[in-house]
Amino acid sequence: MEADLNKEKALLQRAFKYGLEYLEQVDSMPVIPQGDSLQLLMNFEEEKISETGVSPEAILKLLHISGAPNTVAQTGGRYFGFVNGATLPIGLAASIIADFWDQNSALEVMSPVVSRLEAITEKWLADLFGLPEDTAAGFVSGTSVASFCCLAAARYHLYNQKGWDIEAKGLYGAVPLRIVTGEDVHASVIKALHLLGFGSDHIVKIPCDAQGRVMPDQLPLLDDMTIVVLQAGNVNSGAFDPFKIICERAKSAGSWVHIDGAFGLWAAASSHFDKLTEGLSMADSWAVDAHKTLNAPYDSGILLCRNRKALLHAMAAQGDYIVHGNQRDGMYYTPEMSRRSRIIALWAILKFLGKAGLAALVDRLHNHALTLGSLLREMGYSVMNEIVFNQIMIRYQSDEKTMEVLRYIQSSGVLWCGPSRWKGEAVIRISICSWRTDDEDIRKAAETFQKAI
Ligand SMILES: *Cc1c(COP(=O)(O)O)cnc(C)c1O
């Protein structure tokens, strides 16, 4: 394997050509791979890894011919599954540059540009979300990891206040912390708590209202050994917990409040959602995904923490070979040392959109959800949630009929959305999350739902 710049350039040009072909086709291909195309996956089957290796051109061709048709068209306008988001062109373009650079984001000395962009974006995010000016940010793979880090900071802080050295002693013999959250808490929060050594028996789940919001009058008495976990954007209904009243109570009791805002925290960037996000800035930590509502390339999660010292303690790592920078060393804000430079695409998207562009993006997703929601209601679907953000939950007559509709929708290839259950009943869950979705996509989606019944 010898370096040959001309060969390298030709290979990259071919990759680029395939990528552009994909881009041209993504809006007309079936939103999820169907029947025949799945057969192409057989072309990847091999008993053993090749002895001699394969030419780069052949590999790219295999990916293009047999891989591309078996992707999910999530960068198109009619993928409404989960809360996945697409990729804004500037995000993809910046990400390509970042891939050429192949930076390691661990230390300033490994990449001055990454260190700088992380520091700048940290400030921008506090401003965009209306958080305290010195809020610390860490750039991780997703909200699951972001929540994990924030809860680790919470654990450090609350024990430290009591004079318990969690770094030296761990949880053995420690007075238990109590976790208070809604019964509709996202699975990723529970996973993070388990990873941190908090068992389910110490998690107090509060009843939620019909929209999935924590009911404040159901909260137990809070204290300074309690972590309260709230959410901005219920994964089914899109509902936001009543932050103000709960944060006020938590604050006076000395509890730590963490908010899982995987897709919903972005609402704080548009004044249209001021009522929903009221009091959100009073929390201690927040987790959010750039790869969802912001339409950044995967994987891009952000942790935000009011207490920088607690976060730095929780994420601390030492080694004689580590070279400390004068500026930001990213690894002290995340569990990983080596990380890809996801900050480059994130920074580029925020710079491109600006405050007004970001607010417009969030408003646009919401407005499409409102439009589709009312079209579906007119057709006879029951809309099961208040459409406060980008989520729509619908149902048609019975569990059986609802699932029949869903099967029709999923096999149509026109759009894709998935099932869920809401208060014991089957629902179809629609998430408007792609910047590319336009009025025509909403019309096509509505038409398909009409045909389904
Ligand atoms: C997506 C999501 C998560 C998990 O985020 P990942 O980026 O997939 O780790 C957590 N909470 C909510 C509300 C989500 O929508």
C-alpha cells in the first residue's frame, strides 16, 4: 500500500459521484427498502474475510449498487419514523471536510481548530437555549451519552456537598441518592442511571397526565440527595414537563434537575415555544441531539451542564503522556478520549442558520405537524396528542385497524412511520423532523393516509 495522490483523488471523486447520485434519488426511492432490493444484501455475504483484499473501486461500487438501495431514505422529506432528522447540506459539506481532516477531538494539541470550535459553539448554545452564560458543553455521540455524563456530574455534585468522595469511595457504603422522574421517562435515562450504579429500586416514578407530563402535585418532598429528571419532548406525544414549578421546588430543596431534551430542547431557540420551555433554564443540566431537530449529520449529541466543576470532576482522566492545552481540551467534557470532530458540522450548521434560521427551522417542523394533524383529523383519524411540537400520534378506530393502516403506510414506500402504544392503546407515531419536508411531502403523506382507510 503506497501513497499515490492521483489514485486517491480518483477514488474520492468516484465516492463523490456516487454520493451525488444518491442525493438525486433519495426523494424518489422507497422510503424504506422493499422486497427485491433487500435481496441485494446477499452481495455482502462472505464466509470469510478476503485473503488478498479487494480493490477500492470494487468496494465503492458494491456499496453504491447493493448498499444504497438498502438505506432508509431519512435524508428525504417523508421519513417520519422515530425522531431521526436529516442532514442539512452545510452540515454534510462541513462533515466531508472534517472527514478529510480526520481530527482527534481529545486535546487542543491534537487539533487547535476543533478546540476553538468547541469553545465557540459552547457559548453559542448557552445563548440559543437561554442558559446561564458559563454553561459547559460536551460533544458526544447522542443524548443517551449526554444524559449519562450529566447524571454523573449530578452524582459527583450531590455527594461532594455531603463530603463523600465519590471518586475515591465510589458508591460502596454511600448514602443512597434518590432519583425522581416521570413514568414516561425515556429508556435512555434509565440505562444511564443503571450504568452509573443507580438501581431501579431507587428510581421514584411519578404519574403523568394524559399528555405524558409529570404532574407536579405528585412529586414527593424533594431534598439535597435527589436528582429530578424531566423531559423536553416526550418521545411519543412531544409533551414538555412543567419545568418552572418543578425547578423552583427543586432549587429551594437543593435537588439537581436534569432535562432530557433530545429533540425538544431546540424549541428553546424559537420564541413561539416560550410557554412550553418556561423555566427550562433553571435546571442544572440538559441533554440534546443535534442529529435530530437541528438536522446535523449523525452522530451528534450535546451535554450541557450549569456546574462546570462537577462535570470536569465527573469526566476527569489522568495520564503522564497527556499534554494539557492552554485552551479547551475536549476529553475533559466527555467520557471518551479519542472522538471524531463532530463539532465541525455542528458549528457550521449553527453559523449557517443563525438565530433566525434556527427558529424558522423549528417553527417549520411544528407547522408541518399541525397541518398534517388537522388533515388526518378531517379524514377520521383520532389525533391522540396536543401537537405542541413535531410529534403526532394517531389512531384509527381500534388497535387492529390502526395496525392495518400502519402496515399499508409502511409498505407504500411513500412515507414511513412506526407504531407505539399510548395509555394502553395502539397508535401510529409520526415525527416531522427533516428540514427537507415541504408542503408537497405533507400532501403526499396525507393522500397515503387517506388511501389507507
Ligand atoms: C432519541 C432520544 C433519546 C436518545 O438519544 P440518542 O441520541 O439516540 O442516544 C433520549 N431521549 C429522547 C426523548 C429521545 O427522543
